[in-house]
Amino acid sequence: MLTEAQFTEGVAYARNNFQAEDSHLILDKALIKDKFDLTGMKVLDFGCGMGGMTLWYAKNWNCEVTGVDIDNHHITIAQHLQQELHIDNARFEKRNIMTNPFAEKFDLVFINDVVEHIELNLLRRLLASVKKSLAKGGKIFISYPPWRSPYASHLTHIIKIPWCQFLPKPILNKMLEERNHIIVGEEEGTIKEVYTNLNHLTHTKLQEILDANGLRTLFRKSHTILNRATLLKKYNINFFPFDFLVTKEFLLVEPQA
């Protein structure tokens, strides 16, 4: 059951993702604004969480946006925030698209900070289902922190150590037990559950899944700490050992002809 404290925390988090320029989604927003014009599109936000980005798409473009998630708590918070913001060109629903696929088709599917949370064999099947939801000419935008990223553990905000996923397991487990706490999700209810369920995704692993589903990459942006330097801003520096500095991967993919 969603407690009042969880609800308040979730709404604040989703609201920040929607409106703040300094949220963890700042890179996603900048790249999306640079690469896409969503005007007139039917957009699917797959794994929409608490709806901050779903509502951001709907607010910034005249488009129809559908946010889906399998977590009841997330959808409850997303619908509340939608009412609070008076945004009417978005809708949210709890749906498993593998067992309940869409009849309608979408021009663009966003999958932000989702793929690293899904077991790899399941991810392969999920992307096949997402592919079936595309309209003719439709595309999929994927963003995620690769496993070698300094922030891939999803624990940096509580442990305060970049790359903490590479600490000896007994040390990390002790730190995690000391700092573990309940979070908003129904499917994953604690920080420890979130970390334990991460799939250690790398670009190589994701590329294998994309290839198996007949999805080709139109562009890839590997954002690294080095991109903060003006002269290096536009470069993809994702080869060893600099791949450990990649904070986020962005890919646009489409079905092969």
C-alpha cells in the first residue's frame, strides 16, 4: 500500500524530473530537444515511472503521450501530478505490453533509465514487443547508465562513492544494509532491491539484444565526464579505459528494412 510519506516523496521526485533543469535527466532533455520535434506525434513513454518525463514531453510539444509502467504506485503518482499540472495531452496506465499489447501504433518510443533494471532475457522479449508497437517509420530512443559508469549502481546518492559497484561485495553489502530504506515503488520497495535487480548492462550486451530483434542503431551518444571540456564536448569517447567515464548512453534505433 502506498503510504502518505511515499506518496509525498514520489510526487516531489516526479515534479522535479518534470520541471528542474538540474535533475539527473538534464542530459536526456537537452539531447531530446536537439534531436526531436515531437509535434503531431503519438509518443509512448515505456517504463514511465512516476511520469515526470511523460508530462515534460506533453508540455513541450503538441503531441499525444502515453506513459505505461507495471508499478501501481508509480502510475498513481503520475496521474496525480498530471492533474496538478493541468496537462491534458498525456495519459497513464498500468500495462504489461507483453501480455497486453497495444492495438495502436506509436511514432516514437522513449525508454529512459529502464533497460538496466530488466533481466536480459526478459529485455530481449520486451524490446520485441516494443518493436511491434511502432508505426511505420517509428523509432525507439533508449538511455541508460552502462555498468562501468561511475553512477551505474544507483547507490551514489546514499553511499557517496562513484563506481561503488566494484567494491568488494562484503564491504558494499555492509554499506548497503546500513543505508537501505523503503522507496516509492511497489515492484521494487527498497534501495537494496533496486541494486540487486540491476542487470549489469553494457553497450555490447544491449547491442546483441538489438541485433537479435532486428533493430539498427541510427545514432549513439556516449556522454562522458570528459565531455564537460569544451573541446571534447561533441566526441564519443567510449573505448577502454575511458568507457569507465561514460555516465550515460543514448541510442536511437529503428527496425531494419
